[in-house]
Amino acid sequence: MPKKTKRQKMIAAYRKKMMLAEKVSPVVVPDVAETKVATQIKEIPKQNEKKFENSFFFSDLKKSLVLVAVVIALEIALYFARIIK
């Protein structure tokens, strides 16, 4: 494995400091109104991610089906071409 660069070491040290600061700092209880807004904001990206995942899945599925159909058609054409000879 390659050695860490100076920049990578600085980033790792900063990340460790931030984790320790989160563990040590007291937890502040947010208001109910703030949590509702925060949950609404968090739900929107999840819906978009699912939509993108589904669209990628169906586009890939269509491409795969087209390729399979082309391969099968080619095999059938070669089969009949061999029979004719």
C-alpha cells in the first residue's frame, strides 16, 4: 500500500478531532417544529434516489432485452443459413 501523503494525514487528524468533539459535546434536544422540517428535507432525496434507481434499472433492462433479442435473431438466421447450404 502506498504511504499517506501529508495532506491525507492532516485530513485524518482533523476527522479524528471532529469525531471526538461530537462525542464530548452535549446533545441538544431540537424543537418539534425543527424535526418536522428536517425530516421533510431528508425524505425528498430518498424519493429521488429511488426514482433514479428505478429508471436506471428499467433502462438497463430494456438494453439487455434488446441485446438478447438481437443475439437470438442472429442465431436463428445462422441456423437457417446453414440449413440452406
